[in-house]
Amino acid sequence: MKYPTIEKSRIIIWVFPKDCGVPLEDHEIVYGNLHAYKMYTRPKAHRLFGSESFRKKPSTKHHENIQRMLEILALNGTLTTWGMAKTHMDNSTGIRTKEKEYRRFLMGRMARGKHTIGVLEAGLVIKDGKSYAKAPADQYRLSLHGILYCLDVLDLSYPQIDRMAENYGKILPLVFGKWNYLKENIGNQVYRLKKLASGLFMDEIQISKISNFPVFELMTYLNVKYQNNFEQIDEEELANQISIWFYTNLLVPTKFRKSGRRRSLEIKQWKKIVHEDPYLKKWYYGFLKEAMKFFNKRFSKIKKLESI
């Protein structure tokens, strides 16, 4: 099934780099699926750039500087290094100095003969074309892994997340691209995306005990669907994986009824979201058909045991 077209970038992070500590040529990076984010990108970014917001917990100056730069990209979208500096400075000398600093944060640097990884090589930021406003200059934006890291660590307020969604609607079209539509229908439940950013996949067997809907089964199939993309995945497909997780997660219970039974987001709300958008309905039910086909095939294999 075809998905919404977005601007693709050749983004690759080798999950196990052949030459650790060596910068990739021209920072042409390919990154992996959500499992790779959870097992590789997220813990590595935590170690290199901080696991908590510098505003909540005192950290190193390097962590603070990196997080401030990522916040600028989150709240402003695609920028050159000069554009990043101009968001909070107006003196040309100061802008030039800050621009050089941002370049080091992006590319990494050599210190005492050792390469320090920048946010490009870590997979949190990618190049996104060039600006020709003056001299040609590379533009940068958050990658999908970078968006998740920002949601996980930067302690963004709801209005700030709304702003990031507006800036990255084309990168995550079925979630950020429909952000206002979703907020009109489910309010603050849109911010459940932060759970995914924190590494909570909702694919544990315990999920089957707290929901009347096949959340565990759908999350399990989602992992199966993208199991071969641990080391590398197109950005469009990763956006699709994130989007499926998001809409499936809306079926996970949020509160207990007085009777003790758990309830999910009101099913009427979920149906309204999916059914009132023709493309969204066709897309999500296409995934459901894939999942049913997969489990029917597995069930047939189990049935064969009866004839042994």
C-alpha cells in the first residue's frame, strides 16, 4: 500500500559501525527502525548528550549546549547554522562565533587525536538541502530519531510540542501532519507519543491483560513487519512505523472504571478519528488486514500440529 510521500533523506546510522569513532564521509547516515532507536540510538544519545533536560538536572556544559541546539531545531524547523545562531542573537560577531560552535556540535571534533561524535553522526540531525539566501549553505533539521530524543529528554511543554509538530508535519505526516485534527478529537492524548520516545513499545504480554483490544497482537506484528530494518530503514517507512504505533497505542487503557475494569480511550473517539479521514481509515485498516493475514498463517501452522 502506498503511504503519503515525504521528502526523503538518505539517513543511515550503522548500528554497529565498522570503524568506531571514525566520522562517516560527508555524514551520509542511514538509521534503523524503532527497535534500533530503543536499543542503540537512544542509549547512545543519552550517554553523549544527556538523559535528562539540563533544566531539570544539572549536567555538563556540552550536554546543555547540544540540547539547546536541538531545541532550536525542534521549535524552528530546518535552519542553517547561521539561522540557528540568529534565533537568539542579533550581533553579527556573536552570530559568527556561535555558528562555528554549532558546526562543531553537528560534525563532532577531534580532541587529543580522538574523534568526538556530533549529532549528525549520532543520527539525531540530518542535512536537509541548501539555502541560497546568500552563499550556498547546508540546512539541517531533526531526524525522526532526533524528534523522539527531543520528546524523551528536553522536557518540552505541550505548546512547544505543538510547535514542533507544525514544523515537522511533512516528516511525520500521519501524526504531526494531522496534529490539529487529532487534538480537536482527543485533546492531550496526542502527547502519548512521548511514551514511544521513552522506549515504551507496549509490546509486552502484560498489555493483553489490560485491554479488550488486540493491542499486544498488533504491536507484535508491527515488530515483525519491520524486523529486517534494524540497521537501515527509509525515513518514510520509519514514519509509517511510528504512526502505526501511535494509533494502536490509543487503544491502550488510560484509566480504571469504578467496577475495576480498565477502559481505553473511548472507542467512539478512536473510530471518529480513523473513520472521518478516508485516507487514514484506508491506511490503518490496510495494516489490520496485514496483521490478520499474518496471524491466520501462524494459526494454520499451529493447526497442523493436530495431524502429527
